Amino acid sequence: MNQSPAPILLDYQPPWQWQQFHDHFALRALAGVESLQPDGYARSVRLDGRRGWFRVQPLADASTLLLHHSDSLGPCLPALIARVRKMFDLDCQPQQIAAHLASDPQLGALVARNPGLRLPTAFEPFEQAVRAIVGQQVTVKAAVTITGRLVMRLGEPLKSDDAPGVHRLFPTPAAIAEANLEAIGMPGKRVQTLQHFAAQVASGTLRLDLRDGCAALIERLCALPGIGPWTAEYIALRAFGEADAFPASDLGLLKAPLWGPDGIDAKQLKARAEAWRPWRAYAAAHLWHNYSEG
């Protein structure tokens, strides 16, 4: 058995809260693909045509995340490091963002309580987009259950002796596009939406990237049947860490205790959020945290 390479130190500017990421993954981790421990997170990956795994571990006495990875990912280490830094939002400038949002008369109180909140982002944009489509109009728990079925049916095994609690890869776009998804637990129209989306990605017709900017990606996504503004904005936020993405119709944002017992409507929230540009996604992180506490 090959020894894993030496771990890599990934630094960040504090404050940064491991607990925020742990709580995020605790609700969403996919069995087989991801593994969560009190002091670490691991997952299987495909990257630049290679397969492998990585694990991260926060260091209690330093502003550093420890990155372990399989030997198979050595040739694409710069890409792996960039993806992990984005996933855990390690390049964020928390003081700058907090200073901007703190001036809001209502949001400022949330920012003062949790100045280190970041944007947990997916490792793989396609995977996050699948999760967002599956998650339309259902709870996070239900979406994880259905996505887990996709993994069990269509995910290929990860053959690695030293993988830390992960043994399966997330399904490819082609696998989802071509599969029989009867009895997967979704309405027929959502299955059609998911498979059409996967087929567009598999064929290269749909590019999942920000080369033309966030607005262009959202426009491309909204042009697909069954994908509306919430799904597109959520993909921009969670798949790419787009700092100004804002899914204004999200239930958690509308029902955050900050707005009082009656909440706020999407039109009002969208208008309020104009003052939070260009950091609306971080405002969303604070509102979601407030909702989870509520």
C-alpha cells in the first residue's frame, strides 16, 4: 500500500469557524462520497481525469487547514488546492465584508455576533447543481436522501486502500442523463429537468462556469426547462461561491427570525439586499444562520 503524501498547510485570514462548515456538512453529507468527523471532512473526487480523495482538518492553534490527499491526485495538486480553498472559502477577506454589512441597521447585529461566517461551496459544480435541482420544493433532508439514491445507483466505486471513509464517486453527467430514474423519489417533471440538465452538461452544450460572468451563467440555467431564478442563483452561490449571488425567494432567507414572526416577502427582501452588494451571498449566510438558530 502506498503511503499518502505529506499534508499541505492552507492558511486563511481569521476569523473562520470550523463549526460552521461542520454544521453545513452534517446536514448534507452523502454517504460513501463524503465522510464527516468532529475534527475533519473527507470526500472522493474526480479531477482532471483522475480519481482520488482528500481530507481536511482544522488546526486549533493556527489559522490553518491541513489538507491530506491521495497519491493519485499529486499531478493535479494546484487544481486540488484551488478547489479546496474555494470550498472552505479560505481566501475571503472577513473584515472587509463584515465592515460593509455591519452598517445595515438589522443585519449588523447578526454580523457582530458571527463575524467569521463564510460561504461553504461545493467541490464540484455539477454535483451542486444536481443537489439544487433535486432540492426544489423539498427539505434539505429529503434532497440528501434522494441524491444518496442517485449515488448508490449510479456512482462508481472508488478503489483506494487508504481512502478515509469514502468509497464511491458522485455520478457523472452522462450516467444521470442516461439512467432509468423510476422510483427515485422525485416527481416526473423534476426527473425530466434533472436528466435534461445532465444531458446538456454531458454533451458540452451547457457550460457550468463563470467565464462570461455570473449573470450569463444564471441566464443559461434559467433558459433550461424546470430551472428558475432560485435554482440558478443557488447554484451560483453554492457551486461557485459567487459573492453577490442571492436567491431572494429562499424560504430560509424569508423566514429568518430577524424579520419578525411574519417574515418578509421576496420582493421586499430583494429590495433590502441592494444595500448589501457586492456581498449579498455573505448576507445570505448570516440570514441562513439566523434561520437555523430560530
